Amino acid sequence: MYYEKLNRLFSPNAIAVIGASDSFDKLGYHVMKSLVKGNCRQPIYPVNPNAQTIWGIKAYPSIMDISDPVDLAVIVVPARRVPEALKECGKKGINGVVIITAGYKEIEGEEGKILEDEIKSIAEAFEIPIIGPNTFGFVNITDGVNASFTYEFSLIKNGGVTLISQSGGFCHLCGFLAMEERMGMAKLMSLGNRVNVDFPEAVKYFLEEDEATKVIALYIEGIENPRALFETIKSAKKKKPVIAYKAGRSEKGDAASRFHTGTLAGNYRIWKGALRQAGILEVNSSEELIDTAKVLDICPFMKESRVAVLSSQAGPGMIASDTIESLGLKLSTFSDKTQENINHLLPPFAIRTNPVDMGPAWYSPETILNILKVVAEDENTDGIIFIAIFASANLNLLADMEKIIKDMEPFNKPVIACFNAPHGVWDDNIKHIDGKKGIAIIHTPERAARAMANLYKISLSVS
Amino acid sequence: MYYEKLNRLFSPNAIAVIGASDSFDKLGYHVMKSLVKGNCRQPIYPVNPNAQTIWGIKAYPSIMDISDPVDLAVIVVPARRVPEALKECGKKGINGVVIITAGYKEIEGEEGKILEDEIKSIAEAFEIPIIGPNTFGFVNITDGVNASFTYEFSLIKNGGVTLISQSGGFCHLCGFLAMEERMGMAKLMSLGNRVNVDFPEAVKYFLEEDEATKVIALYIEGIENPRALFETIKSAKKKKPVIAYKAGRSEKGDAASRFHTGTLAGNYRIWKGALRQAGILEVNSSEELIDTAKVLDICPFMKESRVAVLSSQAGPGMIASDTIESLGLKLSTFSDKTQENINHLLPPFAIRTNPVDMGPAWYSPETILNILKVVAEDENTDGIIFIAIFASANLNLLADMEKIIKDMEPFNKPVIACFNAPHGVWDDNIKHIDGKKGIAIIHTPERAARAMANLYKISLSVS
């Protein structure tokens, strides 16, 4: 029953917005904008006793006045009015609620805590799963339901990464980084005060029930019962890669976490060990989170840690190689057959051993992709970093490669590519190649290498 | 005399392109494009015996046929014809030469080495400083002279960072990252095979002679006499921040370096110590190089290591704080007066101690900037990380802040800001605020924190 309700919450048949508004200054305006401009295909019911229509859609004085069934209600009325609204949701038979309103456990004084306890018992009585309170909401990219106050999340590419965050601000940061890096997402959300949907419930749902989710990324500040999360992941029926970014590592950061979410972040060293034991890969920055999740969504796992670096320019290939080795991976030694094939493709003055300098072949996209193909078939190589940096003379390189890649077989080894160019020059080609045939494009050679190292670590624990 | 000639090389009165071409397939086409489309204001003389005009400009059979004086010649003819072209440059009285042509010391076999030795002795006889051979050239952003085969470098913002690179590919990567991050540059170049202008000569020139250069960034693979570089920096009459990215750290990377530039990169641990002793700050990625150089160009130095984090969203403030503390900086404790002022500006339910959660003031750009001002005056704070992440409801925040910042006094402490938003939304405001009043905008909270840590390290050694 519980998971059935979470399913109705995240993929609702219809959505009511309690506190919907036509005024830009109200969050109820922005939630409506997200649903309407985000092209939500399900019926939207604005609820506001003081309006006939909102965003041009017929409004209802109360959720009780809507005659059709409604799965999800998004609540944005002031804190004190939320319990009453929630009760009405219960009576209406709502299956899930998002409470965006803040001003509960996270603020000073008793009133917020009392209100939150009230919300909790109403939710319990009616068996309603709640995201929040004190959240920006969630976005279901898979089905086009943007139940948040930020419309722009609807511009994120559809894909397999689900981000479960304890901070709305962090979710916004990562959502925008995801757009920049063309990372495909399934869902993103901030759990807010976690009145009854906490990390274990959310993670279990996305591990076991949501087909669209291929990779789970967590942003954790502090939780009361971390063990429940770890046990959920260890005992899950389905295995999916789980990565986590743990904030509140330092003393002062920890104190801030206590204020922010009402819980202490706790001793970071204990967390570090516990994450590792639960098979969760820890990442150390927002960009590492994005890069790693993206690669896990696109690329196959690695058998061993032997990496080939193929670069159209020697310098960027060197820094990728340095990073590969500094993170504990190995540069592969090509088999005799592979080396022979490369020697046929490149002139003798090029560096033809790993890291391969494909510079002399910059005028020939066919040659460059033949090298990639030959190395992808090398028995001593488990993953490939593939680099091309723009220069005025290789303007057409990516367009030509795009055409050839379209008809190639998918690579059965991870290919992490790095294509750098001035804004506007290769953008469309990068967009078209990214994610195809197992190729993940990452912004710099060093970040590509780090994502490969993380892919290898996850390959060891998941496969 | 030598520096006078380097000055004429980098800021020439007129430029000849030996091997200029109208055919896209030739590098001589792209060098012409860089100069012409890069809006070079100095006379350009295409040299090519087989054409009347090139890029619509009158062409000359030989550089000797140009009657006016010419400071700089860019040579792109095939390797074997370069010595003769260089001799003609000498006879013409050219002050500096860029040899883009490759195929010398860096290739297998004796011929390349013999040709390079010949070039070296001709340069010596005529006392001509040479950038290259085997280089993409250089770009003087300050004066608008793009003597390279990549026109797009002309789009880089004018500023104080000079990049001296041992790899053309790395220079391209960094140039494009610089554009993305709006880093202002003075000059960028690849030294190529360093026939007579090596790191010590270039660094000395940009330290002591080039007023536009405020910060020097080096990308080093391997050099024969690192001590000469270190001595140059230690004994320089002018002190400017110098940062370095050392590649070829690992065994295989080192081997690649030997092929790429003809020199071994050498033992990385020895390099690490030597860089530190010479007061050169080491960076560990291309993005760290860009972020650090940019902050060094824009921000004042730090007195001590006490940092305040002011964020419009708690989560991103936490990850900045974590990074600040993990890199050895301290989160400042505000003076009583500062804390009192902040308490007047923010409601009691906000986190008003460091890291400050300015969330409740998101609707008021005045309040947010007043907090920034108050903290910039705090006697216990040496630097500020200032974060605002977009949400649909704070759409106008940056436009409003831009208007207020325009009339503010410059900050006498570093303010590293992080403004994240979907593409297109805040881009113009970010562009207008970046670099003004001592505010440097860096892409993520963690990178902002790392750039602050590097600024502190340099502050200790330079100021």
C-alpha cells in the first residue's frame, strides 16, 4: 500500500495546488507556472477560495469541491493553515502531498514543532505520504510533472539519475549543473523536514519501484537514523548504483546543519566508513556528483581498472593520464594486435602507445574513430578517455564524427569523452553525441578521469 | 636589447605571415583569419609567392619585398623551408618570429633535430627571439594581436592573466574554460620546442616588462633546467603571483612528455618541493588553474585565513564551509558589532552566525548586499564567499543586485561569489557584476572555496 501511494505521489493522475496564485510574489504562482509551463499532461486544479481562475484554469474554494479523483496535492498556504488543508486532503482521498510551506521544526521556538507534530499525526491518520514540509517540492522528469516552485527544472534532459536531497538549495545547484552538463534525470526532490518520507523510504522506492531510475544520488546533511538508510540499501531486492555527497563535515558546518534541518550532521569519519560499508560511493563536490551520476547512467561497468587515453592533443591527454594514475587506475598496455592496428592508423612520429596522441590524424575523423574502435576491442583495456579540443582548423571534426558515430555499434566498454570548444561552436554536435552508444561527455580531462575512477569503484561493488 | 625585442614580438608594429593562404586546409589560412577577424589594428602582410592577395590583402612573394618595417613574422611554411624563411626575416630586420610549423625535435629520426639546430643558429646570428617551433602561436589580448591559428581566442575577455604553456592543446582547453568563466587574460601562448624563448625568458618578460600582466599561470610538462626558472622568479625585480600546473606526474605520463616535447618531465616529488620553495603555487586541474588565476587578478590579498560564508540557501553555504575548513582555512567568528548588525538585518529564525543563511532575505537584494557590506567591514573576517542560487521566485535578484553594486565602494577584502542559474537567465547580470568592486564569480561553492584557499596561500608568499 505504502509504495502504491508513493507511486501515485510521484506519478499522479491529477494535481491540486492548495494556495495557487496569480501573483508573482507568491510561491503558489511559481508552482502553477511549473506545472503549466512544464507541460504537465495531467489535470491541474488550483485551489484558492478568493479566485475564479488561476493561470487561466478554473479554481476551487477547497480541495473537497473537486469532483474528480486527485492523487497529489501541493500545499503552499501559510504554516498555520496547513493542518486544516491536510485534513481536507485526507477526506478527499488524496494519495500524496507535497508541503512546500516552511516554518516548522527548522525555526526557533515551540510553535513550529507543535505544528509539525500535528501534520505528522494527520498524515498518519489518513496514511498520506508527505514530501516536506520546508521543501521546494519534487520534479518527475520521466513523466513531465514539475511539482516544485522552480519551473526551469522542466528543462532538464530526461534520463536515469534520481537526486534525493536534504537541501533545496543544493538541488537547485545540481539541477542547473545537470542542465549545463546535459545529464539525464528521472526525478529530483528535496525531502525537507521528512515528516514521514525520509531517506530510507525514498531510496527504497526508487531502488525497487521506479523503473526510470538507474542511478540514485543522495545529498545528506544529517539524519537521525543513518543505519535505517544503510540497511535499506544493503537489503534492497534490486541493485542500482548509489552515490552520496555528505555535507556538514566540519564542526561549524555541522552546527549549521543542526539549524538548517533540525538534526546534527554527526561525526564525518563515522559516516565515511558507514557509507563505504553500505556500498555507497562517496563524492566530494557537486560537480563530481553530476559527472559520476551521468557516467553511471550512460556507460557500462568496468571489468578491471585498465584505462586507455586517446587524445587529439598531447597535453590534455597527459593531464588525463596523470589523473587516471593518481586515482589508482592503470594506463593499459595494448595487446600486440591492438598496437599493430594503431600503428597502421597513425604515422610513426605520433605517440602511438597509451596515452595515444591522435594529433596527426586531426584532419581525419574516420581515423580517429577507427582508433577508438580498435582500442574498444583491446583485451587489455577496460575503459577509454577520448579527448578532442577545438582549434579553428578542426572546426568540422565533431560534425563529421557525429555522422560516423550514428551508424557505429554501441561500445561495450565505457567511453568518457571530453570535447572542449568555445561556446556555440560544437554545442549541437556535443548534444547529439552525448549519451549515444555508451559515450558520456564530461567537461574536462581531469573530471573525465575522476568519473572513470568512480565508475570503476561502483563496478566493483554493484556488478 | 633582448627584452626590447620580446616587447616588439608580443606588441608588434606590423605582422607578416609567411605561408599565408586562402585555403581552409592550410594553417596559413587560419593565422590570417585570427589576425583579420581578431581585429588586429596593425598592418598585416601576407607572404606567399603564388598569390596576388590573401584574405583580400595584398600579398608579397617574400618578406624582403615588404618596404615598411615589420616587427613580427609568423612562419607556417613546411619544416624544410623554415630556415631559409628565417634567414630572410633576419635580413629584413624582423624583431621576433613565431614558428608554427612542427616536425623538429619532437619527431623520430635525425632530420628534425638537425633542422631545429639550424633554426637555432640562424636565430642566434640575427638575434631573433622565437616562439616555437611546434606552437599554435601566441595571443596578445591586451593589444588585440592574435598571432595564432585559432581565431576564437580573440573572444577572450581582456584582463590580467598571462598563460605560458608547454602544450598548445592545454592552452586551447584553458582558453575555452577562460571564456566560459569570463576570466580576463593579457596574453596566452604555447612555447613549443623553446628554441631560444624558454620558461625563464618568458616568465621574466611578463614579470618585469608587461604592465598588463598581473598574474602568471604556467603549464609545465618537462624542462631541461628547472632551476633557471625558479631563480628567475626568486630574483625578479617585480613580484606577481605565479601559479603552475605540472603535468607528467606519473611514470606513463612522463614517458608521453618525453615524446611530446623531447624532454623528460622528471620526478614529480622533486618538482613539488621546488615549486613551493620558489613561491609558485601549484594547482591540480585546469579548472583550478582558471579559478585561481581569475581570483588573483580580481581580488585583493588576504591578511589572515578567516572566511565568512554568506549564502541565500543553507545547503550550498554548508558545502562551501566544509570545503573552506577542509582546505585549512577558518570560518570567522564575527565581532559583536558585526553580529549585532546582521541580527538587525535577518529575522531570528535564520542562521545568523557564520555560515550565514540569508534565505529569509531572498526577496530583498538591499538586505543581502547590506549583510555583505557589514561582513566586509568585520575585523575578524579576511575573505567572503557569497552565494545565490536561482529559483523561479528570485528571478530578479541578480538584476537588482547589479544596480546596487554599481554604486557601492569596492570591497577591500576578497569577495568570491557563486551565482548559479539555468543558462540564459542570469547570464548578463553575472557578466556585468563579475570583476567589479573586487568581486570574482566562480562556478560552484566548492570551487569558490578552493580559489579562496589558493588566494590565501599566495597572499602569504607575495604580500
